[in-house]
Amino acid sequence: MVKRIDLNCDMGESFGAYVIGDDAGMLELVTSANIACGFHAGDPVVMRRTIRMAKEKGVSVGAHPSFADLYGFGRRRISGERPEDLETQLIFQIVAMQGMAALEGHPMTHVKTHGALGNMAAVDPDLAALCVRAIRAVDPGLIFVTLPYSETFRAAEKAGLRVACEIYADRSYTDAGELTPRSQPGAVIHDPEQSLAQVLEMVVNGHIPTTGGKRLPVSPDTLCIHGDTAGAVAIARRLRSALEENGIAIAPFAQA
Amino acid sequence: MVKRIDLNCDMGESFGAYVIGDDAGMLELVTSANIACGFHAGDPVVMRRTIRMAKEKGVSVGAHPSFADLYGFGRRRISGERPEDLETQLIFQIVAMQGMAALEGHPMTHVKTHGALGNMAAVDPDLAALCVRAIRAVDPGLIFVTLPYSETFRAAEKAGLRVACEIYADRSYTDAGELTPRSQPGAVIHDPEQSLAQVLEMVVNGHIPTTGGKRLPVSPDTLCIHGDTAGAVAIARRLRSALEENGIAIAPFAQA
Amino acid sequence: MVKRIDLNCDMGESFGAYVIGDDAGMLELVTSANIACGFHAGDPVVMRRTIRMAKEKGVSVGAHPSFADLYGFGRRRISGERPEDLETQLIFQIVAMQGMAALEGHPMTHVKTHGALGNMAAVDPDLAALCVRAIRAVDPGLIFVTLPYSETFRAAEKAGLRVACEIYADRSYTDAGELTPRSQPGAVIHDPEQSLAQVLEMVVNGHIPTTGGKRLPVSPDTLCIHGDTAGAVAIARRLRSALEENGIAIAPFAQA
Amino acid sequence: MVKRIDLNCDMGESFGAYVIGDDAGMLELVTSANIACGFHAGDPVVMRRTIRMAKEKGVSVGAHPSFADLYGFGRRRISGERPEDLETQLIFQIVAMQGMAALEGHPMTHVKTHGALGNMAAVDPDLAALCVRAIRAVDPGLIFVTLPYSETFRAAEKAGLRVACEIYADRSYTDAGELTPRSQPGAVIHDPEQSLAQVLEMVVNGHIPTTGGKRLPVSPDTLCIHGDTAGAVAIARRLRSALEENGIAIAPFAQA
């Protein structure tokens, strides 16, 4: 059987006069776009333009909600608000993106949490359940893009929400199957060869190689492509080519 | 035939810890609620709570979009952005409110523009047409609450968009049928008796009495009730009682 | 010797059209005003008006900085930004308030951290030291209003920064001398008599009565008066009268 | 006598994770930096970093205030707020920048209004006077960078505020001495040779060449260098070199 993987990228993160990322360039390469919803990044004009470009390129679109925190770009860890209020903020972002995508005739397929919210929910069962409730409240048919061996993965499975299992090329994994925290040495894989080998191991052989030498089972659906670093498009292009040369088909998980 | 009128009020204008207006009190009295969409006021938590309260009281809900201007509360006149960008901002607000209302099982019925945007569009044919396009892009079945003898009214009629004709109790009208600008003497009617008489003249007899002594034909659908002034609920209660005592039925235009 | 205490109150928390608190009423009663700096609340117009009113009433003014978080009103706990960036944000707020006060001819005397930042710094030595550095960077002559038995108190003393020791009338204290967390029973003292007794014990006898029955030494300089609750001015008036009737002089710490 | 000109550039316009312009590169070339104050762009961290870099390069720093409008980057025309409120907003921005610059030991020398505010004030005597009052309220020794033949220039002269007369290389001038509006053909000069010729005519001969063929007297102090366009640094470098080759000394107006 031909092995396949989706390539997803966060985008639509520009705001007013502020531009982040080469969304047009990245849309030539990825198969799923996670679009910011105006809370940590993005605005209606950016959202609409990004949805239109994605539709034109046949790229699936999803909501990429986070904390209400433009200044922190969703990277600041925020706590202390009532859980039901955070849930409503997520619902709003998902509803709004779904509505904008529907207007453009390009129905939204998935949701991926952004930044600090994603990191916090991955290890906090309550926050993970909150995210799953928010998605299901909007549309139980949506796919939740999340990491394997995470609380969000478990919460989605428990609630019967469809999950797209997301892997990273340039991050190492702990023996628990989690991303090695960036604060630790070896968290980021800088060597393109090593990145490719890790992805092939996960996609072809179904194993996560861990820093402790374990091999954890995984069924990856999508590979995270970074969009906001220098040379992001070129890096993505090389990675995509390498995957294809190794016989991996690139296709949206949402149409799998 | 029994004469009837809807009472509409702007609400959902609180933001985070900031509270404006007694929405719960006003929802006991009005029949249509225009809910802020988070751009000039409001936030997702406030939107959802207001929709839920309105549903409980059987009050119709509508989107109340404006400029992206929380600091100015939508009262600052803003120009210079690309018309298509402003249109997209309005679409976003209407889509988001419609989605939130749908989630609560209380479908949105109408749209009313807020503050400076409403004032500017009332006299600017291009801006009026832009507002009408934004509403129709989301849902051509939505009702546009707008003033008689305004560019917005004309633009809606031209585009075949259903209009709810809105009148004011406490504002005088020029011979052109427009609200007398607040900068002019006599713009605001402070006497409750005079306010009531004006409303009855408009609702019962179908005439707008103007400052120049004219009587312009009008078919009012809804009366604007102010929610953000001191004693707003008490004033609204007296006005509603007086209307009922004069044989006017109070009912939502959206169900008319 | 006559015992004396300052009364401080957070104010200037309105924003644009949004009003919080009866600042004019409270300025009749307190002796020190902690004014929001536009990050979690407040804006330049509110800042200037509050400074002017405070000057007129002879009330000392201080900066009341917090996280950049208008939506959360500074009550959300925020982490994950670079410490030097947070320090610069605090410096900015203190510098701006000092500049505005200087323009009005009413030199700023003190700084008190707001909300979540204050709570977090009280128990985090690094964050406490950061706050102290920010204040000293602007002006080492400023007084830091902070709780006894807190990390902020210790950090200020260590750095040689003058401290105004702040006590609460309506909050109980743990055996460690800290405020009982609001999540615990008995954290808030609702009985005015008990509140008054606690204040007198602290001001007259120099002891903090703790929930475990201890009596910890304290030299209070200022009593926190809440401004954003219903009936705040009436509560403050009664407390001030009761203190005066018990022979306590009410005077700004900054002139002590 | 050697002719001299200052080169000024707007910078410090990044916000949080959003980067605009190559400030470090531009600071190698210009002699005065107009730094955004956090209302239309910029934040405390960006302000401080920009001031430090400017100090290191010996570049004068000034405040670059505008409307409170991050979404519109200060390019949206905003009206309808009370003039005294806008004045206070400008004062706040100037005070805050002055305070931050003072902390860094690099005293602020000037003020230049940004974007829509600048354009509006240039042709509106009331708004021009408001800007001048705001600057003088903070420090009457500050220099106001403004266009010749503008209301701001006139208002500054009338109030005795020192002016730095600013010219453009890539914009044509009307017979009234104003910049040709961008909406009109020929407003922007795309040819580098023509740009250089215009600057030399203004700096060396003291004449503004107008689109109607007039030559209006001018005593330019500073030339506006754009920082937010593609290749801005390269364009600025070529222009600076060309000026120097033509015997023009490049020096800050603030030290003139």
C-alpha cells in the first residue's frame, strides 16, 4: 500500500499592515492550512484572502484558534479565566472561520490549536477536554489535528472526535512520545537528513524514534510544516520533494 | 387593524471586565436585540450570554457590526481603508454572530449598523451599498434595520434586501426625513410627552413630523430604545407602557 | 504617638466609553491612588483626568502597572514571555504615568502592581526582583506598595527600595503572613466589625492575626480600599469613619 | 557654505511578533529616527530596542505619534473624538517616548506625526494647532518635523515652536507647495535620477519645483527616507551616497 501523509502549515497570521509568512508560497506545497482566527493573529481580510488562496490551490482549511492575545501572538501562557469563557472564545473562533470558509464555498475541515494553548492542552486533561468540547459544539464532524501521546489526542478519542495525528520533522520525541521541550538540549533537529529519516521512520514504519532509544507505535496523518521562519518555503519544498522521492504520497488528511 | 411596532435595543456591548448597559433588564422590554460583534464592543462570552438571555425572553437577535475600534466604541468616524476590506470586516461580524446564534438554537434575524458607521452610511450611497452587499453576502434573508429617507434604506430597497424601518422617539427629524444632527439645537427631544406623541404620529398615522412643519409618509417597523443611558430601563418601561395604553401592539418585526 | 494609616485605592481603570468605579467619589476618601497605565485598563484621557482629580483632592498618585491584557483586565495569569520584555513593559507604564503626573504638576510617589502580576510576584522571587528592577530603573526614589511577608517585600528591601507595607481589611491571613487564597474558605471577611477589628489589631498593635491563631509582627503603612465593587464608596466611607473614631489618623504614606 | 541635510526615517513600527522594516540597517544611514509610540505601531520592547540602537549609531530619536489604531497602522483617517482627548493621546505618546529615551541616556529631540494624523493636520488649522499644543505641553524645546507650506508648519511658527522643514525625494509638489495627493497621477516620482535632482534643487538652490512649473522658496532641514518598502535600505544607501557625492553633508538637524 502506498504510504501517504498530509502537510499542514499555520498561516493567515498577518494582521492589518503586519505581514508574517509567505502564505501564497506555502500554499503551493502543503495540503492543509491552519488559519488564525483574529485572536492571537489574523484579521477578517487576511482570513478571507487565505481561504480564497487555499481553495484555488485545493488546500484544505481549518481553524487555528488560541488565546485572545495579539501582543503575545498566542505564545504567552494564559490562565485564570473561567474555563467556560475560554471554551466560548474557542467556539467563537471556530464558528467564525467555518462561516467565512462556507461563504467562500470551501468548507472547513479541521481545527488545530495554536501556540501556548496547544502546548498547555497537550499535557492538561481538563484543558484538552475543553478544546474537544469547543470543537464538537461547533461541528462534531470536524477533525482535530493533534499530537500522538497527548492529552488532546486522548480527549478527542474519548469523545469520539476524529483525530488527525500530527508529527514533526524537526523536533525530537521523549520516551513518553511527547515533543522534547524546547528548553532541553536536542529538542530541535537541525540536520535535514536526520529530519527526513525521522519522518520516514514514522510514516513508513509507523514508529516514533525517541531520545531514549525507544520506538513507539504511531499512525501519522499529517506533518507540521513551519511557515514563519526564514527560508520556510525553501525548506518545505525540499522536505516535500524528499518525501515524494521516497515514495510517500502527499495528500490532505481531510480527503483520506 | 391593530397597529404594531417592534422595540429594538443595542446590547451585548460589555467587554471583558467592562460592563455597559443593563441587558437583562432591557430584554424584559424590547422585542429585538442588536448585539455587538466584538469589533467596537462585545466579546464572545458577552455575545453568547446575550443570545441566550434573548432566546429565553423570546427576543429576536441581530448583528450590530461597526468599525474595528474598541477604543472609540465605534463612535469615531473612520475612513481611508479599502472598501472591500471594510466589507469583509462587516461580513466577518455578521457571519460570526449568525454562527453563535445558530449554535444557541436562536437563529439571527437582522442586522443594524452601529454608531459612526451607521451615521456615515445613512448619507453615503457607496458606503450604504457596501453595507447592503455585506449583509446579502452572508444571507439575503436577513433584515436590515435602517432609517427611512436614508441612503441605507435606498440601497437595501434597490438590492431587494428586506428592510425594517426604524424610528426614534427622542430625536427630531429634518424636512428631508433625516435625524436632526446632534450638533443642532432641537435635535434631542427631552420631553417624554412629546416623544410619545411623535411615536404615535409615526406609528398610528404614518407620518414623520419634521422640524420644518412637514409631515412625511413613513411605515415604521421598529422603534429604537436606548440602552446605555442612566435610567434606560425605566425610560423604556414607561415608553412601552404608554404605547400599549395607546393601543399599539409590541411585537418583533422579524415575526411580523 | 498617634497611629496613622494611608488608604490606597486602584482607580483610573475606565477605558474609552467603558467606565469602572466611582473615582471621583473614592478620591474624597482615600489618600493614595494607584492609577492604571493603559495596559490592563485605563487610557491617556482617563489617566490625565484621574491625576487631575487626585491633585485637586490632595491625593498621592502612583502607577498601577500590569500585563498587557485589556481583555483580561490584568486578572489573567500570563507567563512565557522573556523576563526582560516584561520588565520593559513595566518600565514603560511607570515612565508614562510619571511623565503624565509631572505634566500635571503632581509628582508621582509610588508604584503598586495590579492583579495577576501582583499575585504572581508576591510568591515568585524572580518576578518580584523583576518588578523591583523596573521601578528602580525609572526612579529609585519611588515607593513600592506591597504586602508584608511577600517576595516583593523581600526583593524591595534587598534592593534598598522604599516599601509601603499594605494591609487588607477584608482578607484573612495565613500563618505565613500571606493573604488566604480566595479559593479557600474564610479567605474573605464579610463582617464589617471583624474587618475593622483586624485593621485595628494591625495598625494599633502591630500584629497580623492569622487563621491559625498566630500573631505576626507588622508595621502597616497603607490599607487597600476596593473601588470596583457595588457600594464601594459607602463601604470605604464607613471604614474611614470607624478608623478615625478609633483614633487612627488618615494620611498619605508618601508624606509620612 | 556647505549645504547640509538630515535624513529621517520612521521606525520602531514592529509589534510583538510582527516585524516591519529593517531598523538596524536603516540606522546605519539616517541621522534622525521617528519612533512609533505603541498607538498605531510599536510596543515598549520595540521602543526601547530602537532607542538603544539609535543611541549606539548616534542617530537622534523622536516620537512618532498617531491615532490609537493598531489595526489600521495609523493610516485610517479618524475623526469624531473630542479634540482635547486626541491632544491628551498625543501628549501621552510624546511623554512616554521622551521618558523611555531619557532612561536610555539618549534625550529625545523631536516629534513627527504619523500617517493619517499627519496628512490631516497638514491641511487642517485646528488639528495642526492641536498637535503643536501637545508637543509644547510636553516640552517646548522639542523640534516639530513637518512639511513646508502646511498648516502644521504655520501653527508651529505661530506658537514659536522650532520646526524642522521636511522634504520628500519621491513625491512631487503642487503649486501650493503641498505634496501631490497619491490619488493623482505623477504624485510619486519613481525615477531615482529625478528624485535626486529634486532633492538637490531643494537643498542646494532652496527651491521646490512644482508640478505647475513654479519654484517655491524652501529651507529644508531633513529629508524623509521610507523604511517600510521592499529594498528600502538599498534605496536609502544610494540616495545618501548620491547626496554626499554632490557635496551635501548629512547631519542631524537636532545638532545643527
